[in-house]
Amino acid sequence: MRKLLITASVLALGLAVMPASAETIRWARNSDALTLDPHSQNQGTTHTFVHHIYETLVDRDVEGSLQPRLATEWKVKEDDPTVWVFKIREGVKFHDGSDFTAEDVVFSLDRARSEKSNLKQLHSAVESVTAVDDYTVEVKMTGPSPLYPNNLTNTFIMDKGWTEKNNAVEVQQAGSTDDNYAVRNTNGTGPYILESRDPDVRSVLKINANHWAEKKPDITEIIYLPIADNATRVAALLSGEVDLVQDVPVQDVERLANTAGINVETGPENRFIYFGYRFGDAPLKSSNVTDKNPINDPRVREAMHLAIDRNAIQKVVMRGQSIPTGVANPPFVNGWTPELAAYPEKADVARAKELLAEAGYPDGFSITLDTPNNRYVNDEAISQAVVGMLGQIGIKVTLASRPIAQHSPLIQNSETDFYLLGWGVPTFDSAYTFNDLIHTKAGHFGAYNPSGYTNPELDKQIESLATEIDLDKRNATIAEIWKKVQEDRVLLPIHVQVLAYAMKDKFSLAVHPENQPRMYEVTVNK
């Protein structure tokens, strides 16, 4: 696990040198932010875009280390280990000119942990948030919580007055058609100001000339262009219509790297791709088995695990741009071990068929697989490969493919029997995955657990991680939880993504481990 930061330097973030002239970057990726309400969605594409407009108390650099942003330092209170004290950056203005103070932090953390927020699990151990003065905030936890600042990297700070004035205090419900003023309008403290937005078509951001950082970005204008089709996105880069492609199709990485005038950066992402399925005694809605749920039998889940040839997916589907894994945890994250990540080197079709027969399904069964087709690298192609692999053992899979905007509600509303999803771990700690994907769906927990999997004893262990101050004991609990998760095959992990950004060679931008590139970190090569 990365070293815990108790205090942080008061130095400002190291942004690029003040530009000598205006520089526009036309940034294309495969999908758009789902909303501009910063506390509605816990979803990477949304966070990536919103990070340019709103800011967080702390952030992570491309090495994954915590950095100061709107907080200049943070520490555990000397006389109370259950309280975190945050010193707030002075002299910061929101885009409308209003002052940023501790009151906005209190309001934003309370909003982020409210019932409709999809970030609430990150703040489940928070008892109260208090402004001590204009530039000091105390967060009272239910017990000692040594890793709480790790949870804040995607919790954005809003202007309390602006939000109240525009009747946007209540968070937009994730997975619903609810709307509020903050869904389409913004007022952050970030380095860019939203100038215009046409969802799924084009958004324009202009530099915030009054941003608090002394050094200003090279990029003064961002034109954000969601282009779902892979070939169209790459063609736009080659023709000069866009300057940077975030989601480079794996089949084009080598070609672009060898193309004059194009710079390609690659690196592993702090994200795993996995399949989930529905537990419980009730029959699956999409299956020909109508008297029970085949997935509920552990032999069926083991058969599915053995039927997947992860190395073939890496070689054929991902063109080498993935790291096959047997655990739903990237190697960046506390709790990962090589032993947990081990997986069958080849599919064991014979043993998988035996297990299905033992479970009472010698002829297999049918099921529908829901997959996004514009969110993760080759997401639909991965699902197509798995359809074929499961077909070899008699599981007949119907593929239902949708854009991520339509796929996400199926997960959040528990309306799927079998699904593909990707999961990043911005806290760099296993508790983040446990809270959302493994814990019973209830209250602050299980927001992305549509499976119905529930284990009260495991739930207690997961909840204990938030306030366990003995890190050795905490890590032992994490290991116990992973052991049970693996035994139960709660999830069916496939690989860790490897990312590629392609850009005109006048630009330089390192791959961000959370796939959250920041255009204010782009260097323009003179």
C-alpha cells in the first residue's frame, strides 16, 4: 500500500508554464459525461470531464500519490483520533466570483453523503462535518479512519450559495431521469469554465483567468468531442480534426505509434474489467430455466470461471493491451497479491462441462449478457468473446449491447442477470471495491452490486475497514474478505486495462492511472 499521507505541502499544484499564446486542444473520447451534477455519478468518464471545472480537496498525480488541491494540508486532530482537520486554500474564487470558504466544503461533503448521491459510500464513516472558521474544516468520523483522505479524490466542492439559489441542493438520482440546475450548469473553482455544452456532441471549456494557481496551463481552450465509433475517432486524429484521442482502439496502437506526427503514450490503468451475475433463489428473467437460478449454484460459477480463456482475450481481442487477472483488484491497490491474481492459463472446457452436469445442467442453459459498447477498451468485443467461450460448455448467451448511458441504469437499478462492467479504485484500497461491489445493497453500500449477493458476516468485516486504525489488522481483514470473495466467485474478473493516448506530436500528456487525463497538464511542445 502506498504510504499514508497525514499532512501535505501547502505548495500549489504544479501546472504547466503560462502560455505565450492561446492554445486549443480538441479532445476526443468514446463517450460523454453522464451529468454535470458532481455528486450524482460515481463514474470515470463523468469524473474526468468534471475535474476540469470543479475541484476536490485532494487529488492524485500520475504516480498515484495524494496531492493538495483545495485543501493545503490535512491531519488527524491531536486530541481526537476520530477527527480529520483540513486547512482550506485561501483566496480561491468560484467562477461567478464568489469566495470559496469552509462553508462550501461542509455543504459539499454533506451533499456528497446524502441519500441520492452515488458517492455516499465514500463517506459512510462520516458522523458530521463542521466549519471551525472560514478556512478550517473538521470531519468527525464514527471511529478512527486513517485512510479517509484517500476517499476524497472525486468528491467535488460546490458553491453552497449558488446551489441553494438554483434549487439544486438535492442530488440528481443516478440511473434516473431526475434533473436539477446542476445537471447542465456549473460553477466550480477549477482551471476551466464551461462555455457551452451539447451532450454527446460537443462541449467547450475556456481557461479560468482567475484560477488560484500561479502557473497557468498551456491549454487555454478545450473542445471535448464524444465520438463513439472507433474508426471515426482515429480517422479524426489522422485527418487533423482532433488533437488528442483518449480511447485508442487496441488494433490501432501500433499503427498510430508508427505514424509521423503522432505521439502515443501507454500505461496500465487502475481499473479491472469483470463480469457480474445475479444471485438468489428466484429464476433469472432471461433464462430458459424457469424453476430456479442456475447462477446460484457455486459449481456453475466455477464452470464459468474455468471456461474463460483470459490469455486468448489478451492476445486476440486486446492485441496485448491488457493484463489478465483472476481477481477483481488492480496491482496498484492495497490488498492485491500475485496469488489472488492467478488464473487458469487455458480454458478447461472438459472440467467446466463436468461441473455444469453435476449442478444439473448437462445441456447448459440460456442467459442474456448486458454489455456497454462505448465505455471500456473493446468492451463489446470482450463480451462477444465470452459469449463464444461460454457457448463451448453449453451456456447459450444472448448479447445485449448498449451505450454506457443506457447500460449504467441497468446496473444501478438491479435490472440485469449477467453484465460486463469496469471498476477503477481511486482510493487505491480494496475497501472501495468491497463497499460498492461486494457489500449487500443497502444504505451507503452496494451501489454497484445489482447481483443480490449478500453475506452479513462479510458485510460486518467490510464496514470495519473504515475505522480500523491498526493497519496490520486491517490488511489481515482485507485478505480474509478477498479469500471469501474468491471462494464464492462473487465476480468474474477478466483483466486490468492498459491505456493508450494518441495525440499530435506538438502535445505531451502522460497516461493517468485512473484514466483521468487533465488537459491542464498537457505540455505544448514549442
